[in-house]
Amino acid sequence: MIETLQNAVSSLPEALTWLGIMLAAAIPLVESYFGSVIGVLIGLHPAVAIGLAVIGNIVSMLIFVLSAHAVRQKVTSSAVQKEETPRRRKLRERFDRYGVAGVSLAGQALLPSQITSAAMVSFGASKNAVIFWQIISIILWGVAFGVLATLGVSFL
């Protein structure tokens, strides 16, 4: 999948390459970390590749968080509560144990930031806290993978 995205982005006209990196990074599971790698591998300066990937991932995450917050507002206004699925219960237990910061920083190793952020908001976490910690996490993961990709490319 990453190679396909890399080929698609590199085939874009130069003026649209930056937009292609942002759009690729907005895809769950690609995110800032693989978006940074794609940008570095197609020849963008690492700072530009990382920045574009981070922006794309943040915009996507914001859409998910704000949507989840709006849905939660509507659902909690009605008194009827559904029973949690086992998967959701497991995610809630991790959320209760590690909090917004822990789930945001480590959660991207297991699930896309869009899914973890929407889940945290649906559990009742402050949308502002989720946004804050997700932005920090997206930046850290994007920088880490962008630097790793740069070091890997320099060894070739």
C-alpha cells in the first residue's frame, strides 16, 4: 500500500506533490509516520515531508474528533445507552488505565490516530485534551519516521 501511494504521489505534477503527501497522511494507517516516509522517499526535503504529513494527519484527526464530539453530544442527550462490545470495552479499559496522554502517544502503534481520538471523545474525554495530545503524538511519530527514512535513504 505504501509503495502504491508513493508511486501515486510521485506521479503527480510537482505543484500537487505537496497536496498528495497531505492527502496520503490523512488516510488512517498511513498517517504522519508513513506520510513522512513517502515524502522523503520521493525526494522532498525531510522537514517539508514531515511538515506536510503532520498537517494532513492533523486535519484528518480533527475531522474525526469534532464529528465524534458532535455525535456524543446528540447521543448523550438521549437517556438510552447501548451495551458495549468486547472490543470497545477493551479500548475503554486501556483509556481508563493510561489516560488521554498515554493513549494518544502509544495508541498509534496499535490503531490510527483518527480511531483512537474518536474513541476517547466518545468515552467522554475532553475534545480539547484529545486534540492537544493527538497533535503532540502526530508530530512525534511523524518526526521519528521522517528521520528514520532520511537516515535510511542516506545509507543507500
